[in-house]
Amino acid sequence: MDMKTKAPGGFLPTEQAQAFGAAIGDMMRSVGGLTVPVQQLGQLQADYLKSVTDIWNQSLQRLQPEPQQQAPKIGDRRFAGREWLDNPAAAYTAQMYLLNARTLLQLAESVQGDEKTKARIRFAVQQWIDAASPSNFLAFNPEAIHKAVETKGESISQGMQMLLQDLQKGHVSQTDESVFEVGRNVATTEGSVVFENELFQLIEYKPLTAKVHERPFLFVPPCINKYYILDLQPENSVIRYTVEQGHRVFVVSWVNPDESLKAKTWDDYIEHAAIRAIDVVQEITGAETLNMLGFCVGGTILSTALAVLAARGRHPAASLTLLTTLLDFSETGILDIFVDEASVQLREMTIGAQAPGGPGLLKGKELATTFSFLRPNDLVWNYVVGNYLKGESPPPFDLLYWNGDSTNLPGPMYCWYLRHTYLQDDVKVPGRLTVCGEAVDLGSIRCPVFVYGSREDHIVPWSSAYMSVPLFKASRGPRDKPVRFVLGASGHIAGVINPPAKGKRSHWVSDATPATADEWFAGATEHPGSWWPVWSEWLAGHGGKMVPAPRSPGSRKHKAIEPAPGRYVRVKA
């Protein structure tokens, strides 16, 4: 067999490269106003021709009676199974796919245009590439075919059953959801609901120490997810860990909005949720000040609430912890590609306060799908292959169960957030925003601040989390350092949920807070393990003296309503 033998797809290698190059040119001409420099395009075509010829020759050598070449190492976990490596046609298909994928991404990188347009092209190309992987199709996936033969078709039957079940549920199953139940084996830290209104329930957790810090601790989690990401299992629960450190912990459990709440606004979430939670904790404990924590969007909500209270002459925070939170939205990473004036106006016209048909809800499943497709190979196609092509039930995983337990958002609240954060970047500018009748100035918040970022976070880039540091300028006393920044390894969730007992990952610390994130990292020191102990030590300095733990939850005015985790968190979108 020589170089004139045709490839499985019907092309000679040279013809295939030429056809691909022609397709590139056609594609670029079809996208108005976008060009690739001729020199770069020519180099891409030349590199592609060389690579496709090398792959073809390697494949031919493997077909000889005495192969001169071992099975290739493809270097992609989607094609790591022996069935891919031992089958020359499958190996050739995988190698050609990866070559085409690399070339398309290089082409996307070469496009001349503004950065946002280029980012959108890269994202669209990556989505198409990931969807087009031969591993996603039964006819091209030798592992799935082998299993179908081995099980006499049972794997295909099971896969079709799981597909039908997921169609009924409206999402791809990422874990065995039947294993978990909120309150039974996730969200199990003992506590009581001590207050509720139409937007949230307030949970007070039972102390696990004989004495507690005199200052209570309020958690405000993101309202776009359920709060129990902070309380998955006892061994990885941020809430339980904080209670074990001797803190009297209160947590906001957000409502999962239905049609009756579709008109709620950002001001409602600030005044009647964040500020109301602060007031209730003060009423129950009698404390003038409390430590507070905001996670992701919860950090944006809490910081805005504290700025509103500062404008009213109130300073209830003894300390503020922000976990993977954006306050400066000038660099928002991958999410920026979804936001421009046209897209925000579309939302405002369909579900916003002035929508012709009245306000609506942003459905939780829409948000969940968007976030999953930010990492499609890990959170979508991996399960398409395992669930449907191989008929394998995904293993139980508490974090992925939480990830699929989505929440709705009121349209006006969501539209306000989109416009004034991701689009206009108003929050960081003193006085630009008016919330609850008050001018917002984050610099007026008078307390020490602990800012945490995750190094591989694709939702809140760690450098953007660091941009919160200069926004906080005031502290309570001359000995207080206004801001402490700590960086953890891994991503948006896994970086935060990193208990010390596991001994996983690492974190970086530095006492300095220079002007830029790069300068901070250059002067930071890496330490193995979790960042939690660093935070706990910092927090202990703001907890006040130790006092006897309360014997019962709530107070005379705010009696226990029901056991944690409460009703609100159980409501499905």
C-alpha cells in the first residue's frame, strides 16, 4: 500500500488537506468583516498538510503484515481506551479529529478583530469541536461498540432508558441522583430555621463546642444555587468546620422563586434579604457587630448591602469574607462573551421589569445548562458517552448532585444584575449606583476583609477576585489591615470546598497587597493543603471573647420554626 491509497473518508491525504484549506477560506469569507492574515493562513495549511501526511503514513505502517509502528499514544483521555489504540481505523479517526481541532483553534486565534469578538469565535469553535468528537457517536466509538457486542445489546438498551429518563428530567444526569436527599445525606449539619420571609429562611446551627465566640457569624451564599454547597457532607462542610471552630453560625437559605416572586428586584434582595438577615442575627444574639461571609454572587449582594447600611450610618460587620466574588467586573473571563447591550436588552424585554408581557423568571435549568457548557467535555459529553452510548449509570457524587439542583431567579433582579455588573461595571465606582435609596460606595465599609480566589476559576478569574482588594479602604482601628488576600488551587467550587483533613491541593499567601494580581503572586508563598486554617486563624482574631454556647436556637422573638435544612432548600426548580 502506498501514498496513493485512499483514506477511509475517501480523500487522499493531500486532497484532504487542500479541501480543509479551501473550507477554511470559505468559512472566513462567510464571516463578515473577519479576516486571517494570508501568511498565517498559508502556514496553517502547510502545517496541516505535513501533519495529516505523517498521521496517514503512521496508519499505513500499522497495516503492514509486520507492523513497524506500535499503537500511537493519542494523549487525550477521550481516546485513552485500548479499543481506540488497538484499532487502526479508530486511532486514525481520533488523530485526525485532534489535528482538525487544533487547526481550527489556531485559526480562531489568528482571526483579526476586537478581543470580545475573538473570544466569542474561540468559544463557538471550541463548542463545535467538543460536540463533533468521534467519541460522542456510537458508530465511531469503538469502546461503546465493544461493550454493546459484549453485553449483547444490553448497554444500548440501558443507554436508551437513561436517555428517556433524562429527557423527562430536562437535563443530562451527572450523578446518580437517587442516592442523595437534602437533609438525609447532604445538608446534614444540625440546626434550626429561626426566621423566614418570602425571600429566604435563616438557619442557626447547633454549637459543637461548649463555648463560642461572642460575635456571631452570618453566611450569605449565592442565590443562583442552593446554599448546601457549603454543607455537602460532614467531612467537607464549610459550615460544620466553622461551627467546630467555635463560631455561632447563621446561614441564609434562599427561596427558589416561583411565579409569585417573578417581579422581585435587586433592591428587594438587598433590603428584604441581606439586610433583614443582618438585622435578625443582631436581634437574636444581641450582638452589635458580626462576622460575615459572602460566596460568589452572595458576596456581591452582601457587599452591596453593607455599603447601603454604611450610607445610613450603620456598620454591623466586624469582618467580611468574600469567596470567589466579583466586585470589579472589568475582567469577567469566559462569561463576558454572553453579555453585551443587545443581549441585556433582550433579557429586559422578555423577563425584565418593563417586559411587555410583565416580568418573568430566569429558569434554573437555563443557568445550569449555560454553566455546564463552559466545561462541555467534563460536564456534558462525558456523560452523554457514559450514560447513553455505554449504558453506565454515573457514580454518586455530592457536588454534582448539588450542581444539578438548580434555582430560578426573578427576571427584574437578574436583569438589573446583568446590566449594572457584567455590562456596565457600576458596583466598584463610588456613588454611581443607587440601591435601596442609597448611593453605593464599597470604600465606606469599615471592617477588615478576607478575599479568597481560586487559581483555576473560570467563572471568577482569580485576578478579578484580587481586584476587590483596593475597593476596601476603611478599617475599624489602626491595627487592622483592611484586606487579606489568599489564593487556593483548583476551580470555582473545588477550590473553596477543600477541607484540611483531605490534605489536597495547595494555597498561596502573602501579607502584602500590591497593585496587581501578578505582583501579589510573584511575592506569595505556596503551602501544601487547604486554605481553611489560614482563614480560621484570621477569623478567630475578629470573633471576640469566648462565651458559653447558647442552649437553644433563636430567641423569644425568633423561635425555631423547623429543623435545618428547612423547606426552602428542598423546592425544585
